[in-house]
Amino acid sequence: MIECWRWFGPDDPTQLSDLPQVGATGVVTALHQFAPGEIWPSKAVAERKALIEAAGLSWEVVESLPVSEAIKTQGPDMAAHLAAYKESLAALADEGIETVCYNFMPILDWTRTEMRAPQAHGGTAMLFDLPTFAAFDMHILGRANARDDYPEAVHEAAAEVLASLDENARARLTRTIIAGLPGANDGWTLDDVRARLSTYDGITADRLRQNLIDFLSEMAPVADRLGMRLCCHPDDPPFSLLGLPRVMSTTDDYARIIEAVDTPANGATLCTGSMGVDPGFDASDFVRRLGPRIHFAHLRNTKRLPSPDPSRSSFFEAPHLQGDTDMVATLRALMAEEARRRAEGRDYHAIPMRPDHGQELLTDRTRHSLPGYPLIGRMRGLAELRGIMAALA
């Protein structure tokens, strides 16, 4: 597998010069200075690639070339944003960058309620607590009909959470939930979220799924022609939030989308942490069923926690080998898929992977890491994954 590292650009606290000591050879990055729907200029793509290569590394995966809300909802700006997406793909292809990760989550990207929850060993981990999210949804955001989306046990737990939050804690929780992915929604307000929620009126899961199929029907042929691969990241967490549909949460969801747009460019990002929140998810089965279309892997682990809603778990970001996903079995399946590709004579047989997320450990606590992306925590994860791969090989 190609061992990669998520890097958020020149302002990332982890510098490219750190990566040779980490051991990663590939970089996963994006041009976060451009908003969803904007064109990535060829010059900016070339400059980022040159910066990475000057450090002796390769730009293996774009994460993410974001899909705008106008495309997800098929809003008034959709045609312009689709054209911009195609032009950005062409600019990336011109620089030899072949793999593009994206997601189709409505409004919010990955969602947590606490970025630095204390752990028994002295470090911290990201946490999603369902009652805390429900307290935000029902009482801070004040979404219409939000109470209907939660059982009574969640109402009671959310009321207890709300009573424990002072004004500063409420503001911190709001920032944590709205910001999502580092650099994604930093300027959003509660009113912005409310306005975006209104654009999903009448959009069911079936409609959102069809919108994704329509997007891929436009983009996958372009990617095929350019020699590129598109790989959708799963919903994180893999269940509905804010009353919005989510359509990439299960192995069956991926199978439906791949079957609907059955072309080599249309593929999957296997994220073991996101999908592993679902007690029914089996990462090895995902690889066995969809292996030829796995273009990228996020290897991370989550640990489910008790929740007052049996259909939606609370969870925290666990060490890479200590969560609910069997990482040894997952890597065994991925390496078997790579061997199958080599035997088939496929040019693209090595799967780029990265240790995703990580707990803040040791000097991470004073480095002002981006949430979820500490240096030491991810380096520990990569070392553990590398050890498994060496043993299996």
C-alpha cells in the first residue's frame, strides 16, 4: 500500500519536512483556499505539486475537491459548479494527479461534539456524543421539528446536557459542530446553517441519492477520459443528522452507486472509522464485495459508547488497533485485493492509504494541532498499521 499523510497546506502545523521522519511517502492534500464551486486554477495546482515534490514526496490523492451544496441540491448554480469541477479535474490531470476523494454529506462535513475529550492515558480524542448533539439541534440551533427525530430518552439526556452548559460552553459546542472539517465552514453562523437547511426541504434520501448519481453521470466519464479515479468518502457519522438524509453510510449504499454508474472511475474511499460506527459494518466484507473499486483507504478506528438511541451510537476516536474495527482483518483483505490486481496485470494495483485522525499524545498537546490531525497520534497509528502490513507480507 502507498503510505500517505493528510496535509492541509503551508499553514498546517505539521510541515512537509517532518514527513520523512514520519515515514510517509505520499501526500493527501487540497487547495483549501478555493471555495466549493470555484475552479482550481492550473497554476495553483502546479505550485502545490512543486512544493510537495521539492520535499521529496508525491501528491497521491486530492482530498477533497469539494462538491458544492448547489450540486447536492441541484440548485440554481449547479451548471456553473459542474463546469468548474470538470475544469478542476482537468487541471489536476495535467499535473499527473489521478485520485480525487470527495463526499456527498449534506451541509455538515464530519461531525463531532468535542474535539479534545480527555482520555485515561493523559491524551485527548475527538468525541461524538448523541445527547450533546441533540441539545445543540433542539435547543441551540432550534431546528423546526427537531424533537420528532429523537426518542424520549434522548430528550431527557439532552436537557441534562443543556443545563450543564454555560454561555461559553454553548458557543464552543456551536463552533465545534458547525466548523466540521478543518478549514471547511469556519465562517458559518447558526443563521447560515438554518438557511442551508431550508434548501433541503423536500429532498428525501431517494432524491439525494439520485442527485449523487446525476453528479457521477456527469463526472465519471470525464474522469475516465482523463485517466482519473473518483472515490466517495462515507457519511461521518453514518446516520442522519439535523433531519437530513445521508446516502453513503453502508456497503449496500456504495454497491448501489457503483452499479448505477458502472465505470472504472467511479469508486470508493474505504473509511473504517466512519463506517465502523455502525455495529453491522464489516470492513473485510466491504473489501471483498467492492475491492476493485476501492481507490483510497482511510484507516482509523472508533469505539462505540452507550447511547439513549439504539439506532445512533455515541463514539470516540480510538487508537488505530483498539476500536471496534478489526484492523488486522481489514488490512489482510486490502492486501489480498492488491495481490489480485497485480495478478490481473492492472497498472493501478497499490492502494493509497493514510492513518486517519488520531489521538493527541505527548507533544501534540502543545503543538496546536488541527482537530483530528495530530502529529504524534497519527505517527503512532501509521507505525502500528505498518507493523501489521509487514507481518502479513
